[in-house]
Amino acid sequence: MAIYITDECINCGACEPECPNTAIYDGGVEWAYADGTGAEGLFNLVDGQEVDAHKMNAPVEEDFYFIATDKCTECVGFHDEPQCAAVCPVDCCVPDENHVESEERLLKKKAILHV
């Protein structure tokens, strides 16, 4: 499953540089699949949806850091545990029960993003 940041976030920014997928953004910031990944042009997500890697997407949150769910691999294939959760001083990077994914699917997502 993806990780998400709760509204208890203190906006310290410790999580952002730890993400190997560049899936963490400051509140109010637009994001793109190409940010910090190898994604280019039109490509298909794990669910088959075709997206433009450079299209700017609306922020998920306005007031605190957020994780772009489609880019989050829980650090599978990079680290033994989600690095955002490991460094968060207030434990607000938690599993997103609404986006449960198998390790196999997370590895596929990693492969798609890091061509």
C-alpha cells in the first residue's frame, strides 16, 4: 500500500529528500510523474491508465506535505522500510489503507517510474 501523510504533519520537510521516487511534495505544490524519475512522455501506470509524465497535477494537500500515491512504492526495491516514516519526527507518515498494493505491484510501479 502507499504511504500518506496525516494532517498532524509539522511541515519539517525531513521526509521529502528521503523519497527515492520523489513522491513527496510540499503542500500546495503541483507535481508530475517525471519529477525525479525516468518517466518520459506518455506512459502507462500499473493500472493501465495512460498519463503524460510531464503534465502538472494538482496538489493533494494545500497546508502540509503530501505523497503522490501513484508514485509511492513504500521504498520497495530501494530500502527495507519506507524512509519517510523512518525519519518523520511526529510519526505522521503512515500506511494508506485505501491504497493497498502487493510487493509485486510496488516493484512493477518502481520499474515503470525508473525506466
